Amino acid sequence: MTQSSNITSNGFLQAFQTIQAGGDSPLMTQIISSDTRRKNSRPALLIKRNYASNLSLNNVAGLANSLATRLQNATSANPNGVPLVISSAAAQFFKPYSQYLGGMNVLQTRDYSTTE
């Protein structure tokens, strides 16, 4: 099961285009508000600095996926970190089933057993 990033119905496409045009977006500010790389810079600068190729290639879904899968703030309860989007916006903002961010494999053997 592979999930594509939701970029149209949540306003992310418009936020991407605003950043791409050199403006600031309140939605993008909310998304990256807890990003540890921000260091008091404008959200547009962080996006331009860290995701320049996504902006130049018009890769909206790529940026959405990068933000949706970014881990940070490792704690004893979450040693691998907490996804950026979960800490700053709704967990389902980009992906409806965020617990499967890395994908999911389903195994089926089509085998059965009987008791005799």
C-alpha cells in the first residue's frame, strides 16, 4: 500500500505556490513551526534553503512527502523521533493513514489447515 501525499484539498498547493513566488504562507508557517532547523528564520527561507530542488522543479508532492516523513525531537518514548507534521498540524494533513508513512506489505499465503 503506497500513499500519495494530499496536496490539493488541504491548501498545500497554494502555500507551495506562494513560497515559490517569494511570499510567506500562514499554512506553511504552521506546518514548519516546530521544525528544529527553523532558527527564527522566515518559513519561506527555510523551505528555499532546504528544499530548493522541489521549488525549482515544481515538485509539490515531493515537498509534501518530505515534510510528512520528517522525523525530529527524539524522546525516550519516541526514540526515532516524532513526525514534523504530527507535532505542528493534524496527523492526517498530508496522508490519511500516517501510521503507514513508510508503506505497508501485505503477505497472503492462500494456505489453510484442518484439524484431523
